[in-house]
Amino acid sequence: MKIGVIGLGTVGFGVVDILTQQKERLEKLIQEEVVVKYGCALNEVTLPDGIIYTQDFHDVLNDDEVDVVVELIGGTTIAKTIILEALKKGKNVVTANKALIAHDGQEIFEMAMKYQSKIYYEAAVGGGIPVVVPAKEDLVANEIEKIEGILNGTTNFILTLMETDNLDFEEALTIADGLGYVEADASLDLDGKDAAHKICILAMNAFEIFFDFHKIQCTGIRGVTKKDIDYAKKLGYRIKLIAQAKKLENGYGIDVSPTLIGIKDMVANVNQAYNVVEITCNYLENVIFYGKGAGRYVTASAVVSDIMKTHQPTMWQHQYQYVEDIFPITYSKYYIRCDHPLDIDYEMYYSQDHDHIYITNPIELNDLKHQLQNESYNLLKVRG
Amino acid sequence: MKIGVIGLGTVGFGVVDILTQQKERLEKLIQEEVVVKYGCALNEVTLPDGIIYTQDFHDVLNDDEVDVVVELIGGTTIAKTIILEALKKGKNVVTANKALIAHDGQEIFEMAMKYQSKIYYEAAVGGGIPVVVPAKEDLVANEIEKIEGILNGTTNFILTLMETDNLDFEEALTIADGLGYVEADASLDLDGKDAAHKICILAMNAFEIFFDFHKIQCTGIRGVTKKDIDYAKKLGYRIKLIAQAKKLENGYGIDVSPTLIGIKDMVANVNQAYNVVEITCNYLENVIFYGKGAGRYVTASAVVSDIMKTHQPTMWQHQYQYVEDIFPITYSKYYIRCDHPLDIDYEMYYSQDHDHIYITNPIELNDLKHQLQNESYNLLKVRG
């Protein structure tokens, strides 16, 4: 097996390291050489002996000896060209590029099917946690009904810090940023887009559907206040940025929103930069996958496992269907904070200082808003 | 694909149900018919139309049309004959038989290798939770260092009940038994043998070793008192029956023992009949798999996923090595309860009524026992 790694940042070097350190073991496993032939990046880098350094990705794509192209440059432009070209040439592709798979998954999957090449992207969701492949293969007996997850470590770190260190959002953000946890484009993390990329990928696979990524409604954590975290805690909840995908009666519901989770739920106890995915199916009921969502070796671990899997023939034929509409999941319990009492149905009520807090019964968001009329309030989803 | 299901108890019927209900979807996936040709059991049963009922498993084994033999009769005698015969005939085998794989895994795996047939047993560990295959395939980039888990739902149910309902062991056992949670041979659950079967299987795969199952030291939950559960809670711990496997300097450590787990750990929050497996690796760090450990459709879900996987060619060559010695994991923190103060090093001390409770620093068990000399005390492992 000859591998070309395109993109030599944190994860790229992690991949080269693992393939170097584990070479002997991995070769025994597939009874074949495992060789990184190329390392490709624009910046000058020092690679282990024997790896050809190039700045031109065409060197990798045009070499017939290369079986596996590893795309780790990110973004949705050159990365897309590289992946499509590689698949067209019958090469297998491994990528950690969540944005690209979320935006252009259909085109990429169809290209892979057409040229009978393979595309793996386990590292795109949940860092190193195996969840993309398990959801497709190990749960194959089941119809997946619902996926819920904490898929963005940065926002989970910030929310944890706000709770444990009694900080407001801006203070916690400054600390997260100082630790290098926030992406260059902070909006990806904070406004829920990164989580949306990931739930998009999980939903595509679980439901075998293609759809326009932009139809996913996502709300980030900028509106979550320290006050709401405290009230949620008093009522037995913790606030998490939850990405959710669900079969609805009339189609598929997918959204990302800050959500109150009962403190006894496993998901509520996923703190710091950890990720979690909970999958609910018709036979297996619920199963949870938990682990670190980011980090050089964490992510590289998933990339290398994918590289090894390209060596296995796969004979299952997943058939995707294009879906026009994706809906937000609006039937839910809601948390409402208001500065005066409200005339609504509720399951739980709490009042302190000038705040009136309600946990409603499950209700359609439109019906709830209709009841609330022109009131001014803070509103969050509640799971369960 | 033609399937013979041998053993038509709870899980067997679950498998037939799922294969009937999901027939169309599964056939699309593998582009081939998925047919249960035989249902084999000693007791008279009613099967869906088209499935041949037989009391003689030779009918299944001797039919060249049968690709996959599903062994669900349990036990280590006839089940073993069936599996070995099926593999010898080049048929693929799926089983949920943890005791058999734990005791005779080596013979079975070697038979499968010799005849290039496949053996899958995802349902043997953690019910429907995908963990056997993910640990082998999705974590392949990693060297697995440690596996810890709650692998027996019955004892976890009893321990949970003792804590939440303030019951002693016998009272909780009676309730669990009344709910049908306890195996006919109660010792399998209560003395940790069932958990030992499962950690044996996980360790075999993770470390690619064969060893004598009987070398696993296991302690069950009969010695866990309500008093210890309460004291553990006061000190920030919960008692769980933990099965553990670990690379040691001089070999491999595997054991099963009631263990205090810090209340904030995910594993400590796995209650009722749920199972959990935490795997620690060199790159991915720790990853957790959680879900229901038993139940008709939960277990059948894993069996059916395995059946589908027999359709995929696998080309990885796992190479197992026989290991003579398996050690208990004795370097640990310990919880000690004694009716008078002790002269030992400790990390935490608590006293109430006439009880003196210590959490020691990490220490070799022999050294600790040497310090304790002829004292009489209650001792439990502490994780961390």
C-alpha cells in the first residue's frame, strides 16, 4: 500500500508519525508494505527519510503507484479538486474534511461509486471516536431513528468552564481562545456550524439521504448566559450544544441548538473538550460513543484506521436518496426565562429574584410562540 | 445468503424477526437474497412460512446451500461441535456464546483460519453494543493499553438497586431474580464469571493473545455490603463490578472485581442493566462504548449485523500468540474498612460510628497486606 499525504499540519504529521511507528504491525496485518510515498504541503517541512516531499499535489495524483490519497488540507476548494481527481483515477481517499463532506458529500460519494474507489472520513466526526463506520456497519440490523450528540469540543469546553468556574460567555471564550481551542473562523465553533457539518454527515449515513447542508438550522452558544446555566442546574439540567437528527413523520429533522439535558443523562456528563454521539435505533435502542473530539494523534488515529480499511474490499451497496426539505426539530419541551410570570402550561416552574423560569410540557414551537405572543423572554430547548 | 439458525430461544426468535422485518433493506444492501432456510431447536416451535424446522442440526450443517450458521444454543459442548463442524465445511459462523469463545476461542479461531471461514461473535460482549469489531478494526491504528468495563448487567442492576433503594445484597438479588435478570446458574453473574468470559474475549482481541480462561481471577459482588456502598458514596465513589485487562510490564493483567469508581467518571454513571466498555489506547486515548447489555432485540441486533458482515470479504490477518500466564491487576489504590484505626499510608480517611475507612495511595496488594498483617478488614479496589 502506497500512501500520499496531502496537507502536513498537525494531523498530517500525526498520520505520518503513526504510520512510521506502527509500520511493522500494520504490515503484518495486511500482509503488504505500508509506505508513505509522498508528503505534500505548500510550506517547507522536514519529513522522515524515504518520503518524497512535494508542493504539487499533481505529483501524488499522477503517480500510479499511489493507492491511497489522504486529504488533510481542509477547505472546500482545492481539497475538493484533489478528492474528486483521486477518486476518478481509482485511488482510495481518506479525509478528515467535515465541511467538504457536509457540503459536497453527494458529488464525492457518486464519484466514488462511479469509479469504484473508496472514500473514508471517520476523522470528520468525533475526532478519533469510531462512529461513522460503526453507525453504518455495526448497527446495520437496525433502522436508525435518532442521533444526538455533542460534536464540537470547543463549545463544550466553554460551556463546562462557564459552569465550573462561574464565568460568563466572553470570559470563557477568552480562555478557550488562549488555549488554541477556537478555530480561526470562530463562527464555525460558536455559531454551531462545525457541529452542523458533523450531524449532517451522520444523518446522511444513518438515513441514506443527500440534502442541502444549508437547510440545517443551527444556533450556537452566544446566547447562553451564566444565569441560564445556573437556573438549569437548579432544575436538574445542564446546558449542552446538541446536534440532533431524527426521522419525522413528514421527513427528516436536523438542527443544532443549545439544549437542557437532565443531569443524570450520560450526555449531560460529557464535559471539557470531549465529544459524544448517542444513536437510537429500533432494535438496539440507544448506544453511546464517547471520546476525545480533537487532537493531533486522536484525529490521526481515525485517519490511519481508515487508511487500513481501504485495503478491505467492501461489497455493501448503500443507496442514497435526495431529500428536498430538512426541518428543524421543533416539537420539544422548552426552557423559558422571563422577567414576569407567564400564562402558559408548564411541567416545572421556578422563581428567583425577578426571574420566572418554566420548563414547558412538550409542545410545537409555533404553538408555544403563539401562547407567548409579544412577551420578551429567553428560550432554550429541553431534551426528554 | 442462506442462513441456518440453531437455537430458537429468546435471541433466536429475535434474529428470525429482524431478518424477516428487514429483509428487503438488507437484500438491497448486499444485492443478494437474505433467507433464513432453517430454524433448528429441540422444542417444537412455530416459525414463519418458508423456514424449514428441524430438530437435527446436521440438517443445517449438511446443506451446501447454507452459507451462515448462527449458533444460539449456548453452552460449551454441542455448541462447540456445531461451530467447529460448520467452520470445517467452510461455512461462516455467528454466535453469541461468550462462554464458548472464552474457553475455546483458540481452537475455534484456528479452525476458522484453517478453512478460511469466518467466526463473528459481537453479541457475546456487551449485548448489542458494537465493541468487539470496533476494538479490532476501528481502533487498528492504536496499540490498546487497557480495557475496563461493566460487562454484566445483572450485577450492575443489583448494585444500582442497593444504592438507590437502600437495600442489602440479598434483598436486591431477590428483586433482580423476580424480574428474570439472574441466570439459571446464578454464580455466572454473581461471582463475576460472566464478566470474566467477556473481558477474556475483549483481551484476546485487543492484545492478540490466547490464554487459559481459568487463569482470570474473578471476585463477584457477594461481598459488597450496603455499608460499603454508603461509605464509598460519602468519599465520592460508586461501587461497580469492573472487568479489567491491561498490558503489564511482565505480561498481561486481567481480572474482575468490585471497584470504587470516582462519581464523576462516565463509568460510575452507568446504572441499571446497562453495560459500558472503556478502551485506552496509545493514540486515541480513551474511548467509551455504552448501551444495553441484554434483551431479545438488543442481542439479536448484534447477531444480525454479524450475519451481514459475513458477506464482506476480510483480508486482515490477525496473528495471535499463546500466553502462559495471566495475572490479576494488583497495583492499585484500595478501599479498606476496619473496626479500629490502622497504621497505614492513605490518601483519604473517614470515620463514622465504629468504622474506619481508608483510601490508600496506589500500592501493590502484597505490600498492603504485609502492612495490614493479621488485621481483619474489608478491602476493595479503587480505580484511578
